[in-house]
Amino acid sequence: MIGPDVTATPERGRPGVILKLMGAILMMLGTLDSLLTLRGGIPAHEFLILIAIGAAIFGVGAVRARYGAADRDTAVADESDARRVQERP
């Protein structure tokens, strides 16, 4: 039974998780590629760009995770407060 104070809204995933995962994968691939090319005796300057892009994407995901969760929590609180005001006779 759902009471008047409980809302049945579906939970969304945490923001920024997919971006952080993609950034971590790009950094790992860049590191592995650079290590393999260094082992072969070839300079690995191209793969440093891949590591930097992965770090930038990871940073964007971390920022979205930090600030996106706070915005979502206040939005849910505002919606539930508005519903309570509308329900009052």
C-alpha cells in the first residue's frame, strides 16, 4: 500500500557512470597500446593522446556524478513538496 507521502517514481541510474566507464576504458587501452608499442621499439606518442582523451572523458563523468546527483535529489524533493501542497484540501 502506498501512502500519501510515498511516491511511486522509478529510480534513474546515477549520472556520469557511463562516461566514467568509457574514460577508464580509453585510458586502459591507451596504456596497453603504448606499452606494447614501446616493447616493440616504436615510439608511442600517438597513444598518449588516447590516454589524455580518456582522462578528460573520465573527468567530465566525475563532474556530472558530483553535481548531477544533487540536482536530481532537489528536483525530486521539489516535486514531492508540490504534490503534497496539491493534495491538501
